[in-house]
Amino acid sequence: MDLLRSPVFVTKGTEIIFSLLSIAFIVASLEPSAYIFYSEVVYASFYGYLLLNLVVLLGFLMQEPVSQKLVIDEAVDIWQEYGQFSIGCMESHGVDWVRNVLERGLSHGGIHAASGVILWETYREFENCMLASLQASNPDPSSEPVLEQQKRVGSLFKRQLSCPLMDMERTFAEFHAWLSGVNNEGGRVVDVKAVEFGYKGALAKLAKILTFEETLMCTESNSRLPTYESYLSYEKNPKEGGNNPTRVQTLYERALADLPLTDALWISYIKYMSSTIQLEEPVLKVIERALRNCPWISKLWVFYLQALERFGKPMLEITGVLEKALSAGLAHSHDFLAVWNAYISYLRRLYDATVTRDKDSEEVTTLVDKFRTIVEQAYSHVVGQFGIEADPHIDLLHFWAYFEASRSRNLEKMRLVWNDILRDYGTDKAAIWCQYIAMERQFGDHKHLRKLYQRALSCKTDWPESIATDWLTFEKQEGSLDSYEFACGRVEEKMKQVEKEREEEAKKTAGGGGGGGGNKAKKKKGKEKAEESNKRKISTNGSPPPTKQSKFAHAVTTTVIRKPKPLPPTPTSSDEQPMDTTSDTTPKKTEEELLKERGVIAQHDPSKDDRTVFLSNMEDFGTDIVSPFPEEELLKERGVIAQHDPSKDDRTVFLSNMDFAIGEEVIRETLASAGTIEEVRLVKNFKGLSKGYAFVVFSKQSEAQAALGMDRIKINKRPLFISECNPEKASRKPGLKFNVGVLEKNKLFVKNLPFTTTEQDLRQLFGEYGELADVRLVVHRSGKSKGLAYVEYKDEASASRALLKTDNMLVGDKNISVALSKPPERKVDASGLSSDFSRTISLGGGVILSKNGGWRHGCDLL
């Protein structure tokens, strides 16, 4: 002990203890779910034990009062230990300080029915020791100091016995035993009748809550929620439990000590504190504790924003809470929507208060701009992350439109917002039109309203009757005779059209046999058409239609000789006789000559494939056209289908996303560092122009692997995609490098950029908000910017911060739009192909993929 109290140990040890205390408070402030070993009981026990021992050790070393903040709202056991520690420090800090600590312990846990008796006994033991000390030093038992100390002990008995605590009978017996050794003549020490009256009331109260207490003691902590809810309901009922705020708070604290992750308990506690206590410090403290335990509950963040507003906190602090909420791990769209709506409502109320105070102040204009910016960010964030269905009731944009109409009186802006709503949510919903009409009728003028009625009625909606009825009602109440008759005419015309469409739809439904039969009939009919088409092909060609083959295989095709356009027939009048062809001196052509002149579909001769070229895109100049180029030049310029060599697949790479201007020489120069290139097959169209992809054959497999490591190398400002050569389509990996349909929370999608923006400009702009992982500017094949970019951060927090700061930011002369990246999924048809791909016949007769009719990935042209 002497060593512990030495100056050297106190000086150095204090630094260590403060460091350990910091760790304890970090543990307390972090989310419990961050610990691997976490469970409700383990977390509370670990933190309490750590904090208790550090506080005791620090107090022992420093020999001075410990900060009040260290022990507020801790468990009864910790208060009991801290009380005993304070008794040990009485010599240096005085009796009053000890009593203050013990009183604080009673205020926090003295009415804990199950454990509060420990705090009372600690306090009484201390006061009894003080009484014994006074009696030993003062021989007169009736002296004033002794009498005062006896009153203190009697007062503690009276207070304890008025609280419904477990084992009250034993305490009552101890009171009488103590009273027998005290001269209480005339009740000068304690009023026994008052003690007995309080004891009887507390005993009756204990009998009522004993069922709850026994149930809690017999139940595991994770199964106590129903009991706590019934117990709280009893205590908060004025006719049953009396609704004593101290008892209710103590019971809430007990429940949350057992169930710290139960959001329903925290929400109920916050509501009770806000409605009953209504004091800033305790209310905010409870909300902050709730958020430390359940940060993923949006309702708690809404309570926090509303409480800060209620207690007059500045906008900067409330905005900071909003940013914390958005990065707190909310899981669902309605959670984000609730937080955004709470903040937007706060801005509206702040605007109203500012206008009431001074409607001509510059702050009013600033708040209007702030409101617009926040709603735009909220809509972009929620809809961009979860889709248009994230805000099914159009809360955000409807709120914005109403604010523009009712507060800023900017009707043009209101109409623009409604146009955005109709664009995003569709013009086919009559309910949306009716909401727009109601707002226009409330704040707009009759001219715009009548135009809106006509516009709504002209659109095809799910229930046009509602729009028609609303229009006619308006004209009855506000319009002239002419306007009413005009509305009647438009409504009648529209309803006739609607009835006709519904009758046609009913006929289609009836004819289809209730829906299912009709679909089957259509499928059967389509199948019969396809079979008939195949039969025609077989009868015409004399051979079955080509079958699907590998893209890299040399497919066999039929040669089609183009027919010249037939000559138009010579017109003859009704009174002229037709020409007698029998007297014509021109020799009659044989069948072979006619076939040669007009052209037919010829039989395929495989022996001629190696010396046959295919000509296309020819005008009908006849059949005697001969190519002016030798066969070798045609092969070199326009390309042929190369024979697939499987032995080269493991050392062949596939290049795509190339600039059309790139030739074989540039490809060889770019990939020369990977190894020796044996062959470059640049894929060309029939005009001899590059199609933007190629095959490169290396001398070794290791060299091909090295080339794969050069994927995304930039040529002419475009990333060159390098992938493996895999002739088997079934096992081929998708070429896309990003996860389609998946929200990338650390990557931002930026659009509406000035076309002059460079990658360096983007790095400089977005680098302020966190460490960048990648920046990709989307460009055309020509290298010119598309005004789009992807900005990827190392962590999600930086991306969220950049999203809030840069969305709608003015860059150059454009307001950029920033959202979290979520590449759209490609729609897949029944065949497994994406919707933007179609099947076309390759040059060799095999079926290959074609994008927009022109992309043949597997067409291996020289």
C-alpha cells in the first residue's frame, strides 16, 4: 500500500489509469454489437466490472472525489461498491461527501424492489458506525450530537420501510431491535406510528407487485419482456401503481439493463420521459443511450431530431444528427424516408417561425433554398438507392410541391414538381392526378386548373371516372354555362372511348378462355408457325436448316444468289390484242438459261468453301458484276471465317471495348510487354472496318496470363477489356466487371458532368471527402466524355459524405447529379439471353450473339 501511495507510482500510474478509463468509456459508447463476445448480460457485466474497478483504483490513488459522470445510471451493485469506496475515503473527503454519494445511490436504486435493500443497508451501516463512534467519545447518551445521529438512523429506517422492498419483515424487526436500545420517550428520535403506517402501505404495495418480482426472478433475462411490459403498465396506471415517475424510471432502467437491444422498450421509455419529465438533460440522455444500443431503429433518430428541435438546438447540430442517422446502418427504405421526412418537417417549422418573426429577412430566402436542396437530396438518395417504390405515397415530392404552393407562393415551381411526379410515377394513376388537381384548385387559378383537367382526362388512367366527376363538380360550383357544357362534352367523349376499350378488353378475355387458355392457344399457334417455317426452309434448300454451333467453329452455310428485280409488265389497253409471241423470231431460252439469268437458291458444295467469298450490300445491277479485286486482296481486306484451333485457347486473349481506329500495330505495341505475340486477329465487318474487338495469340500460356493482368489499360482514353478466350458459351464468365442490380454503397454514379471534365478534375473534386479507390470517366469510343462517371471510395462513410455534399453541386455551367451506384440488371428472356441481344445467322450459318443486329462476339475474322 505504501508503494501504491508513493509519489512516483501516483504520477505514472495516474496516466495509465486515465488511459484505461478512456478505454472503458469507449467501450460504453460503442455499439454493443461490435463485440465478438457480446451478449446482453456479458456486455453489462464486463463494462460494469471494468468501470467499477477503475473508479475505485483512481479514487484510491488520487484520494479525491470521482467525477459524477462516471457512475450515473449504473447498476445497484456498482453504486453499492462506490458507496463503500466513499466510506473508505471519508478521512480525506469528509462525512458530508460520503453521505452525498450514498444519497445519490439511493436516488438511483433505492426503490429497486429486488436489490435496493443493499443500498439502504450500506447507508444504515455507515450511520450506525458514526453513532457508535459518537457514543464512544461522548459519555452522555442524551447529548445533542448523539441525539442528532440517532435521528438520522431512525429517519433511514422510516424511509426504507416506506418503500416496497423484498425482505421488509426482517428490516422491520431490525428497526424494533434498534429502537429498544434508544431512548425514544415522546418520539424524540423517531415517530414510531409514522414508521408503522409507512411500513403497512409499503407491505400492501409489495403484495401487489410481488407476482411481477417473483416472475422476473424465475425467468431468464431474454424472456422477461412480457413481464416488464405488464409491470410498467401497472406502475404507470394512476389508479393501480400510482404513476410515480421515480418508480417508473427505475423500472424502465431495470428492464433495459436486462434487454438493452429491445427497441420497443427504448421507444416507450422516451415517450414517457418526453411526456412526463419534459426536461432537456434527462430526455436527451435517454435518447442518446437508446441510439448507442439500437442505432438501426429509425424511430429513435426521429425522436432525437424532434427533441433537439423542441429544446431549441441550433440547425448545425440538428443537421449533424441527420448525417449520423443516414450513416448509422438503417436497413430499409422506409427507415431512410422517415428520417428525411422528420428533418424536412423541421425545416418547414423553422421557416414558419422565421417568417413569423421577420418575413422580409434574408434568412427566409436561405431557408427556402435549403428546403429545396434537402428535398432533392432526399429524393435522389432514397429513390436512387431503393427505386421508385421506396416512396410509394410520394411523400417527399408531394411535401415539396405543397411547400412551394403554400409557403414560397411559387406556383410555377409547384407545377414543375408535379410534372416530375407524373414523369417518375406515371400518368396512368388517377389518384395522382386528383392530388395534383386538388392542390391546383386550392392554390392556383381557374385557367391552369381547366387545362389540368383536360390534360388528366386525355391520359389513359386506371379510373378516369374520378377525374371526370371532379371536373364536372368544379364547373357546377365555379364555372359558367359554356365552361360546364364544354366539360360535359369532353367527359362524354372520354367515357365513350373508355367504354369501348373496356368492351374490347372483355371480348379478348372471354375469347382467351379466362386468360390461361388464351395464352396456351397463342403459344400453340406460334409453335405451329415456327414448324411451318422450318418445313418451308427444308423444302426450299433441299437440306435441313443450320444448327447452332460454337462461335469458334467453322460453320457450313448455304450460298444464296441474289435475284434481279423483275421487269414491269408491258401495259395494254382494253382494245388492243396481246402480242403474239409465237411469231417472235427471238430464240426461246432454255430452262437452264432462265435459271442462270434469274438466279435460284443453289445447293451447297463443301468442296468450294476454301475458294468462295461472300458479297453483300450490293445494288441490283444484274448478275454479270465481277469484283475488280483479286481474291487474295478481298480475303485480306474483308476477312474470312478462321478455323478454330482449340490448342491455342489457353494462350489466347480476347480484347474488347477498343477504339475503332486501333489497328494491329497498336495492339502489338500495347501488349508487347506481356510476351511474344504470334498472331493478332482483328475482327472486321464486311467493309473492312474494325468492330472494336480482337483475338491475340501468344507463344506461351504464361504470357497470356500476363496480358490478362493488363486489363483496363487505357488506349485513346478508353479502357481496353482483356479477358480469357473461352469458346464454350455455357461456361463463359460475364464480361461485366461490376455487380448488376446490387447497390454499391462505396461507389457513386455521377451524371450531367460538363463534357470538358477530366479524370483529374473528378479526383480533385471528390478527393476532399475521403480516400478514393478508383475514378472512371465514361467516354465514347472516340474518347469524348459522355458526361458520366463512377467515383469509388475505400469506405462507405466517405461515399455517403460525398453524396450529401456534392449532389446538385454546380460544376462549370451544370448542376451535377450524384447517387449511389446501382447498375441496372439486364432483362433475360426464356432462352437465357439478355433482352438487348438477338440471334442472327453468322457468315458460316451458325447462330451467334448480335447486339442491335451488329455485334458478333464469336465471328473470328482475319
